[in-house]
Amino acid sequence: MGRVQQERLIIAGFGGQGIMFMGKLLCCAGMLEGRHVTYMPSYGAEVRGGTAYCNVIVSDEEIPSPVVAEPTAAIIMNTPSLIKFEPMLAKKGLIIINSALVDRPAKRRDVEPIHIPATNIADRLGNTRVANMVALGAFLAKRDVVQMQTALAAVEEMLPPYRRHLVEINRQALGEGKSFVESRSADAIWGKITRGFGFG
Amino acid sequence: MAKKSLMCGNEALSEAAIEAGCRCYFGYPITPQNEVTSYMSRRMPEVNGQFVQSESELAAINMVFGAAVVGARAITSSSSPGISLMQEGISYLAGCELPAVIVNIMRGGPGLGNIGPSQADYFQATRGGGHGDYRTIVLAPSSVQELVDHVFLAFDLADKYRNPVMILGDGVLGQMVEPVEIAGRHVARRQAKEWALTGCRGRAPNKVRSLILGENELLEHNRRLQEKYRQIEEGEMRSEAVEAGDAELLLVAYGTPSRTCRAALREFRQRRYRVGLFRPVTLWPFPSAALASAAKDARAVLVVEMSAGQLIEDVRLSLAGRAVPIDLLGKPGGEVLQGAEVDAAIEKAISMHGLKRR
Amino acid sequence: MKSKITRPESLKNVETHYCAGCGHGIVHRLIAEVVDELGIRERVVGVAPVGCAVLAYDYFNFDVSEAAHGRAPAVATGMKRARPDLIVFAYQGDGDLAAIGTAEIIHAANRGEGITVIFVNNGVYGMTGGQMAPTTMIGQKTETSPRGRIAESEGNPIRVAELLTQFDGVKFVERCTVSKPHNVLKARAAIKAALQIQVEGKGFGFVEILSPCPTYWGLQPRVAMKMIDERMTEVFPLGRYKNVYAQAAAR
């Protein structure tokens, strides 16, 4: 997994899912690694009641517009977001889908989907609100945009003092997301091997 | 080096105003600059400053007028419809020669329009906007860091020339978050304000007015203003040229579209097309001479703006008498300018004007 | 015999442009006397309106700024917020305050800004040539109400003193007039009380002064003064509408 030169990411869901936090966190981690970063929230009427989303760009070069037209990756936390953003994704783009709340898989065949029941995993950890971190962990397992430990440092930097006790569960959630993806890829490879050795 | 922090443009400009010694903010909520009013409402009391959520933008600009009259640094911010309401006050500030900083985080118009990013207030900002023969210094930052630096510059220029200064950004600039450095970046150049109304202890009373009724007096006042504007034109034009030296196709853009153009420039340079970029940093005074020199060898000029053809008028004026064709990529309506659109416009210009690879 | 009446230091030794019989000159003098008496000339800043009193900065011998039409309370707000040590007053006419500037006066009052507003109500626009004001009385003929003001189509005179009394941020409201010597003395006392409240940092003070405009009322100055007492005070009753400190003391 090589270092990603420029990641143009859309993170989307509904209000309260920590969409903006996820975006700022990634942005902060990128800054801590000395890379060029921008973050752009959706603002205005659509924030109220509809889809909340943000754009994050992490890059080795100066960033032109902070507005992402053709994302190289997307983290999708609810169904309306999938409907809105799946078509925009660049070819071979990565799409992380919170399968606990999204009622269908990705339709496109030219993108790489990861279906992860982020909300269920977060519930198991004891706090449904860290579903965003589970999804982010899955994303970071697939894309070397920033290092996991930098993401953790960013969590510590961004949580206000009175929320410091949440650092640990955020760390767990990131880790759960990461191991979910890693175990899946192991399964996938194992699957291929079994097929290869099968009767066909 | 001071530590960088992540802030959106609106918050960063607010903190920059405080760093610049401003302790008076007056404003009325309007999207997409609401982060300024909420930031100032929290922050101003912490630094013993004043925050007033005014009853309207009319009141806000007149509160700025009042604070400026007594010698304080004052700022207000708004977005397009609110800035329209402030035009009366800006005219009075100019007429009374008072320093003030006004931030316009532009959105789509006309009328209520939408809340998308736009550059459609270019004429309003650069041509005066309110009534009378006056000029407002207009700064056009293209990143959050530059926005911060322009707030410092705006206060200094306002004090130096006793003139309102406008910072013209679009919704993207106000909303976007970038790493930014604020503390310690401003070298204060505070000036004594003998003209201010501070109580007439030990001196004759001061008066501040723009009503000038005596025969030829207003004419003289206007001539003096114009003389000041010429001085500003001589001393304060700012711009940036990127790979303009050998450019056959010169892009001209300010604010966030200039970033999109910069990326396009890199792509086309890689394909060995001689593309350059000229970015006016002051929109008034418009850096005409610098543009003319950047366009020296250009065979075509492409103006890129998030409006329907406003910046292009200053480009035409700057290149008047030159045979170079000037094309427009204008995107009005509060919609973001996409990289692909700029690329397509450049492709079109290349084929239309027969530009060759090096 | 020595003259007992001398020019207050706060009033410049110049002729004003006001018409014969106009009330503005009297009000200017009262303000100047009070400023002298309170010893605040060197820290007072006035805000002149758009209207007949636009040139007030040429008459007062202290710092004065103009304001755009109706915006004097906003300008005064900015001044006082930036420099709380200054004594800031706005001087406004009826078109300025009660028509184009209603938003500014109401919100400055409601915020309880620590400023003083002197409101000169003569029921007509003087500067622009005698048009109807929001305080023009029913039946009163003006340049733009040639048949006399009609309530059904032009509304009723706005009673500003009563309007502002209801705001908690307002600490002092009095309506007075300059029609007779004893009324002039009362007006002087009201101006002094309203400024005194500001000097003590106690909040927003408002004085409405019924004032004659012989030129656009089409009356002899003496008749115009009588008109105030006989007709205008019926619509705009005189009196101290609010003085929260006196009330507190009385309780």
C-alpha cells in the first residue's frame, strides 16, 4: 500500500453522526504530518435535516479548490448519502459503506466497496457515536493517507478537555474498523486460494 | 514559528482582527459568514472588546462608523445582500474619510439568490457601490492564511489612508478549513488619529462630516479624495504572476478560482503548453500595469471568474489597445467553479487561438 | 447694567442658519448650558442628524460627528461601545428618528445603550421643504399632505416617548417643550437628568422636545408657540414618562 499522493474524500451521513468531526480529524492528522490539507463543510439549508457532508483533501501538493468534484474516496454513513455520492466517485475510487444503516450495497462495478456495519460495531463497543471512527479506521486500513497513530494524535488534539475520557473508545473504534477490513482482505485472499485449489 | 491551527476562513479572519488590535465588531447574521458573528460573540468579551449583534446591516455599518469616529479599529462582516444594505454607510465612511474594515463573503445573487460561493459583487466592491465619487480599497485573498494576512493589511491601509477597506472573499473561502498561523504575524503600525472625536480636552473641537455646502468646497474635497486615490494606486497595487514570463495563454483569476487555475496551469505546463496565471490581489486599485506586463507575450487571455463577466472589464481596460483576444469563463449563480470546466476552457482557447506545445 | 446672560462655553459664537422662531436654537443652548454645568465639555461627543440640525457641529463647541439619515443611534452606539468614557448624545429630528431611523432608535433603546438621545419633534420635515413627518398631526397641512393629514391613508402621529418607555433598557424618558419660559426650564432639567444618567453610567436616556416650525406651519412665531400648547400637547402629552431611579428611590 503506497503513500497516497492526493486523496479527495467525501464523508457523508446525517447530522449527529460525527461527519464533520471525522473530516476535521483527518485534516488535522494530515496537518500534523506536514501535508497540504483542506476541509470544506456543506453549509446552509441542506445541513438542517438532510444530508450532512464534508470534503477533505490531503495532498503532497498545493490544493487547488477545497471543493471535491470527483472524489477518490467516500465514507458513506446513511442511504441518502450513497444515492447522492456514489455516482460522483472517480473510477477505482474507494467507497466505505456503513452497512448497518445503508440498505443497499454499492451499485457501481468500477469502484471498490467496503461494506462495514460500523454502527453495530460501535454499539458493541458501547457507544453508537463512535461509528464514525470505525468507518474511518476502515478507510485508513485501505488508504495510507495518514498513519493510524497520527489519527490518534489528532483525536487527542481535537477532543476538548472535558471529553478526554473518550480518547480510549475512539482509539478502539479506529482499531476495530481497521481489523474488520484486514480480516476481510484475509478472507478474500483465502477465498481465492480455496477456489484456486478447488474442483474447478 | 508559531503553531499552525485549523480554522475556517470566517473564524480565522475574526481572530486576525483581534490580533490586529480591533476590539469592536458589529454585525448581523447571514450565511455564509455566520461563523464570524458567533466567533466574535464568544471571543470579544474575552479580550474586553465589544460585540453587538445589530438590528440590521445598516445599523452595523453605522456602529462601525461610530467606533471609527472615536478612533477605534472596527470591523463588520456580511455576505452580498447585507453588503448591499451597507453601501450607504460605506459611502459616508469614504466621504468622512474614516478607516474601517468590511468583509464580504460573497454568495450568489441577485436578490436573495442562494448561499453558494460567488464573485458577483465585483462591480459593487470595485466601483464604489454606494453613491458619490469614491473608492474602497479591495483585497482579494485566495487562502485562509492570506485572508488572515489581509485582515492585518486592511486595518493598516485603512488607518494609513483614512479609507474603508473591503476584503472580498467567496463562500468557499469563508467556509473552508486550512492550517493557519495568526498569533505574532502582525506587526502593529498604529497611527495617531488627531482627527478623531475623543473629547476636545486641550484642543479645538473636531468635527467629522461629509456635508460640504460651501461654494466649490465639495469640489475641493473631491479633488483631495481623488488625489488620495491616486496615491493609493501608486503605492498599494498588489498582484501575483505565476509562470507568466513566457505564457502564450494567460489566465486571469482572483480568490478561490485562482487556485483552480493554478492547478490547471500545472497540468497544461506538464503537457508543454505555455500557460501562465495572473492573480490580482488588490481589485481596487487594479494592478493594470502588472497585468499588461504579465500579458506581454500572451497570444490569448482567459479570464476565469465566478460571475458573468465583471473582472473581465478591468482586464479589458488594462489591456486596452492590445490586439490580444480576451476570453471569458464566467460561472454565475453561486455554483462552484470545477477544475474540469477550467481545463475545458483552456483546451478551447488552445485550439481557437492555435497555441502550440513547446 | 451687566448682562446676566452669557454665552455658554459649549456654544460657538456664530450665527445659526435657523429660521426666525425656530426651536432648534433654544434646544442647542439648553444642551450647551447643561454640558457646561456638568463639566463634561471635554469628553462629550455629539451626533448630528440629517435634517435641519445637520449643521449642529458648527454650533456646538465640542466634538460632533454627522450621521447618515436616521442612523444617529447606531453611530452613537459605536462611539459609546468603543469609548465608554465619552459622553455621547444623538440629536435627532422627527423624520430622522421616527421615520427612516425607527429601527436604530428602537434597538439602541432596547439594548439600553448608555447614550442620550435628544429628539426634537416639530411635526414636519424642515430641511426638505415642509413635507409630512411621522409626527404630523391629523388634519395638519404639509407639502405632502395638502388636504391635511388623513389617518385612514397616512396613519396617526407616532408617540415616540410612549413607545420607548416600555423598554426595560430605557432609564429616563421625558417629553417637554420650549413653548414658554417655564417649559424651557423644564426642558433644561430633563436634558440635564438624561445626561446625568449617562455620566453616572446608568443607561439610556431620552428627551422628546416639542418645538415650533413657524416657517412650515405657516404661522407667526408667537402663534406657533401657542399652537404647541393648545394643539400639539393634546396629541403629545408632556411629562416625565420614566425615571427608574426616582421610582427606585420612591419605593
